[in-house]
Amino acid sequence: GAELEGRWNIGEGLSVYGSYTRLDAKVRRSTDAASLGKRVALVPKESASLGADYTFTAGALSGFGFGAGVRYNGGIYGDIYNDWYTPSFTLFDASVHYDRGPWRLQVNAANAADKKYVSACNSATWCYYGYPRTVTASLRYQW
């Protein structure tokens, strides 16, 4: 497989980031001959993310920032025989933050659009929905 990841600070306060992973994860050795050559369960062939963050560096809004991103998870098989396939999904995330000295207050929204999606199926009766919109807050002190 291969993985690329990067971050580019475009200008004062603005950065973009992204990642891409491609895995050809297949069963190469097993005591179960029927699984040989099949894709490894629950491992997507591709996944990617792209996002941006902006923080005001001057004026009345100095220290305030916000960001947004998109995450893609490729389709997966839920079992070692590759009988149960779960399609790919794409999610959007967002955040706002405020920096003051060594402190940062941040609020994140994962799956901000509250998309309903199936994250995995390992049989006709065992499928799992992914997380709904999840909002978290954090307070960080950096020294």
C-alpha cells in the first residue's frame, strides 16, 4: 500500500491539509483456503481526507478560527470471504476555535451534516450504522 499526507501553510493564518491511503490488503496465508486472495475484512482499499483551517491573526477577531474538512472511506467487505460488501461513504466535519496565549478552546462537529450511513455489514442481519453528528469541546493549555 501507499500513504500520502501533507499540510500547506498558504499564508498567515490559512492552512490546508490532506491525506490519501491506498491498500491492497489481501489474505496471503490462511488455514482456510476459501479466504486466500480475498480482501482483508473491514479494510478499505482507499481512504482520503481534505480540509482547511483559518485563524485570524490581527484585529478584533485575532485568535478566532474555523475549519472544515471532508473524509472519504472506501467500500469494505465485512467478512473474510468477501460476501458482504459495504459501500463507501463521505463525511463532512467542521470546527471553531479561539486561541489566547497558551490556551485554546475548540468545538468540533464530526459528521456535521448528520449523514446516515452504514459503516459495516458482516452478514445480512448484522449491519452497523456509523456515528451521527457528534459535537465535542476541548480546552487545551500548551507550555
